[in-house]
Amino acid sequence: MFSSNENSYGEDPNKKKSIVPKILRWVIYLLCILIIIVVIYRSISIGAPKELENYIIKTPGIEESYKNLKDKFKIYEIDLRNPFGWGDALFIAKLYYLEDAENLQVTMRCKTGRFEFLSDSFWGASSIRPFAAYVKLSEMTADDKPEIDSARDNIIYSYLSNMFGNYSDKYIYYVYSFDNVKIDYEKSKVELYIFTNSPSEITRYDEDKALARFTLFDANMTRTKLQAKKFMPDE
């Protein structure tokens, strides 16, 4: 005969349930909380400065085009397949194409710890930036190969650039503006070449000496139209 404290299967109903499932649940909860904290910390630590929100380098040509077109002024944000360069030291944070002004603007994030020469003591009062940026425009054939005629390639240097942040920060940001960039959405390929400068001179374009290369646009990349008034608010 079974005792009065046992059921028909011989189990004691007063026996305490295992605490293992409860411990596993708490471990999962804590891991989720830890992941959320890490994501928030990463977002804060690498987040772009507030002044870079909806920021572009304005030029007389851009302002004149916007003045004439207003809401019809076309600005696109291009989604890169691979925004990283030189490992994870360089990152294209934003890429805007101002179609009506034929202007391309690139915001590049730089991890200062990966470049020993990035310091105020090295650059001093020099007006030259640590990096030189060039854009190369190529026209592609139907089979996605560059045209043989090298005269179709167009090399454009960024004469306008701004820096955000300090060399003592973990990240600094550079915004580069390229004029006379005419993109054919079906045929063009746009590449960005980054070179290291010296305090005394700007590095000339030489693909073999490039620190990093990014494909900024080709026919397979998507683009999103943005509201121009966010970038060019009416005075």
C-alpha cells in the first residue's frame, strides 16, 4: 500500500519542484539585459555628434539650386553594401547625393586609436587634414565591367571638408564634399579613395598608395529620397 502522502505513481506531492528551470530563466533574462546595455553603450560611444544630424556642407551652387527648386530639390541617401575600410578603422557613416546640384557628400568616421599620427601635437595649426579624399567615377558596360576607355574615368578631389570631434576622442568624423559628380543610376560606379596626408602637403591621387577604398555607388545599390528642407531650411 502507498502512503497517504504519495499518489498512484509513487510521487510525493509535497516534494519541492526543481529550481533549475527558474535559474535558467534568470540567466536568460540577465543575458538579454546585458546585451541591451552593451547595445546602448555602443550606440552612445560611437554616436555621431549632434551637429552632424541632417548636416551637409553648403556651397553657393547648392544653395542656388535649392532656391530655384525648393521641395523639388532631390537629395538621396545611398545605402552602402560595405561601409568599412582599413579593417574597422574607417567607416562611412552617411552618404548623400544632391542630384540637382551634382554634389556628393560623405561623412566618414575614424577610429583615432588605429592611427598613431592623429594628434594635435603632430598637426599643430596646419590647415591640411590628415586624410585626402578622392572620388573616382567610372562608366560601366552592360556586363558590369569598366569601360576600356580610361578617359571616361573622372577623378575629383574634395576641396571642401570639415572635421567634427577632437583627436583625443575615440572617434572623429570628417565630412567631404565633392562637386561635379554626375551619377547615371544605371551605368555609373563611384569609388572613394582615402590617402594619408602630411602636415606640409596634400597627397596626390595614386590608387596603389590608397589607405582605403570604398564603393560608394553602383547600379545595384539602393537610394532613399530625403526631404530637402531638413538640410536646407528656409531662412
